[in-house]
Amino acid sequence: MAETTHAPEGAQAADEATLSDLIKLNEQRAATYGLLSRLYRVEVDEEFLQELRGMRFPASTGNKNVDEGYRLMAKFMSNVWENSLTDLAVDYVRTFIGHGVDAFSAAYPFESVYTSEKRLLMQEARDEVLAIYRSAGLDKQDSWKEGEDHIALELEFEQILAKRTADALAAGDEDEAVALLTTQRNFLEDHLAAWAPMMTSDMKRFAKTDLYQGLAFLTDGFLETDRAFLKDVVAEDED
């Protein structure tokens, strides 16, 4: 009979620390995806503005785009005045809706616009992401009237899966966590990373406020870092 062996207490503690760190990291990923999704979904209201003012933005994260994004957003928050909500509402329309004359007058927040030949809404990308959402047991709320390939929904999808990953890890279900991380990697590679950089490039052209300029840089940087994280963590499991 083979002799039973036990991991040294130090090694077990290290494994537990690693698991705890991974759970925390996925919770942080979910929180950042949630913040980005909310900023893109609708204009900033008074409640959300106060929430943003209470946030502490890191000064140095190791990614220059993330740092620039947080710097610009913090700069805006430090100069809030009585008409800031109006300024943001006007800038939201200017940046994401435009004047409607053509498909090049704003940073339209839909994957179809950036991946279809004629920059049209409700194209193949919308059908693809809708099928992915439904395969994960998700569907848009009745109150949502835009296409499912809106960046806010794509970011929210990653947010939900990151939170599910943290929950799976906490429950000790490593197989489920790996499956969720793989789905997140594939969705980021096939969808968000394939078009969001084109949209954020347009945002930098159209946005006038530091908040939406910062959002463009933060989106670029966070998707870069998350893409690298997911690539590494999934590759480790596949080896």
C-alpha cells in the first residue's frame, strides 16, 4: 500500500494564500468591468457622480494607459462644479451619439458599427454576442432598448463571469473557474479586443471632458492588462 503523504503546512498556507489572492483578483476585475460598463451605459447622474468623487484612483498601476485614464478622471473629479452634470451629459451625447448625419460622427458604442463593412447597427456581431450571453444563461433586461453588442453589455458580461469565477474558486470548484476564465478569454479576444480600441480612438477625438477622455484610456489599458492575465492564467491550466 502506498504511503499517504501530506503537504507541508507552509506549502498549504501558500496555496491558500494564492487561492485567496486569485479570488480577490477576480472580484477586483469584476468591479472594474462594472465601473466601465456603468460609465458607457448612460449619462452620469448625481448619485453616480458622488460615487465617483468618493473613489480613490491609483496613481501607478504598471500600465501607462490605465494610469493616464485614472489621472484624467481624478482631474475631472477634483474640478467638479455646479454644471458638471450638464457638461457630462452634453459630452456623452457628443461622444457616443453625435449629430446622426453619418456613421463617422461619434464613437458609436456598438461592435457592429466597427466590424461591419458599412458601419451599420444590428449586424452579425450582435447575433454572435447574443448567442454567447444566452449560452451563459443571460439575456438583456426588458428596459434595455439598444443592441446587445453595445460595449456596456459586453463589459457587463465579463463582469458577471469574473464574479462567477470568484464564487467558483471560493466554493472549491476549480473546473468551473477554469471554464469561466476560458470563456472570458475567448470573449475578450473575439469581441472586445477586436473592436473597442477603434472605438476608444474615436472617443479621444470626440470627447471634450477629462472624464470621457480618461474613460477611453482606462478602457484601453484595462483590456490590455486583462487580456494578458486571462491569456496567462488559462495557458497555465492548459499546460
